[in-house]
Amino acid sequence: MRTVVFASLWWGLTEGAVDSWLVGVPAVIAAAVASCLLRAETAPRWKLAGAIRFAAFFVVESLHAGVDVARRAVTLNIAPRIIEYECSLDHDAARTLFCATVSLLPGTLTTEMEDGTVYVHTLDSRKPAVEELRRLEQHIAGMFGERTQAYQET
């Protein structure tokens, strides 16, 4: 199944270019083998309802982020800063997903994570970035079936 997923990703990224498979086949096989070797045995299973809510959140926030950053690029209306956020997700996979998806929020980007503290660069320090990070953390917690300080059942 992993090989099929990685092959599909390769096909999509190369827009179905047949000549790319000379490099693609070894890359797909290497990715499948590496994902098996690096797979943590204690990885939590996703909760379907939580994954659906996260996917909807991801789509809406990605669109919002694109519009917001484009507007800021034109108006130069920025007040950047780096904020510290205490992530209360328990599992490494959940924290990694949290850090990877922070950039979908309007004008934010993870710069570092150290001992549960996530350092986030924000384009506008006047916006409620911490509340947006809490919302993201809630969605990820719901997807992984975790209870965190930020997570509340809705």
C-alpha cells in the first residue's frame, strides 16, 4: 500500500510524465522502504471523524492564508515577530503534524520546536496567533484521539 501511495504521489508531482519513472521507480521504492524502517511502532491511529474535521479546517485555513498573505504582499501591512507556543500534544507524530501545518495559518511559519515549545514566526503580531495555534492544536488532537490542554470536545 505504501508503494502505491508513493507511486501516486510521484505520478501527481511529475504530472504523469512517463520519462520520469526512470528516477521515479527507485525513488518510490526507497521511500516505501524508508517509511517502513522509520515507522514508529507506537504511532497512534487517526480517528476518522477527527481527520475529516482536520481536512475541512485545513482547506478553509489554506485558502484564508493564501488571500491574507497576498494582501499583505501588496499592502506591506506587516508587524513581524516570533512567538513561543507551548504545544500540549502528547505524541511525536501529532506534534510533527502540528509544526508542519502551522504554515497553513495566515502569515505563520514554524521556526523551531524544542521540548514542546514551538517558535512561530508571524507576519502580524497584532493578530491573535496564539488562538489560531490553539485551534490547530485542537483539530490535530481530535484527529489523533488525544486530549490536550487546548482540546475541547465540540
